[in-house]
Amino acid sequence: MAAVLSLRWAGVTPEQYDAMLAEVRWEAQVPDGLVLHVAWFEAGALHVTDVWNAEADFERFFAERLSPAVQKVGLPGKPEFHFTPAHRRFVPPGAAGAA
């Protein structure tokens, strides 16, 4: 079942997020199981909503690729996050894009 990740990471800046993206390259090398990633900044924090085919897909991506990048870039603190089972997923025909 698809899982929705909701994440808030206080103190992360757009520049730090971009440095992590450059390190992990998840847009060029899409992680197995990632369906959608949206990130924005509000109230001094990074906010992320992801959809994964399964929570285990994110856990594998985190262990193998994301965690080493977080260490290398030196992101402050720890994120607050939780997973929720997706009830329904709809992607309009022709929807695509990055940045």
C-alpha cells in the first residue's frame, strides 16, 4: 500500500536542501518506490510531502543514500516526520516535471 510521508525539519535552509539534492541526486537517479516529492520552506523549516509505494522503500533510500548526504551536508537537528497510508492516488495524464 502506498504511504504518504509528512516531514518538517526546523532550521534547514533552501541552500542546505539544494546541497543535499546535489549530493543524493534523487531527480537524476530516482529512488525505487518514490512516486512524488514536494518540498517547500515556511516558518524557518523545510517541509516535505512524499508518496512512496511502501514505507520500506523510503527506509531503504534513507539508509543507503539520504542519511550519508545529511551527514555530509551537516543538516541541523532531526526532522519530525510520520507516515500515513494513502487512501487514493491520482496522477493526471501528462503530469510531469521537476523544480
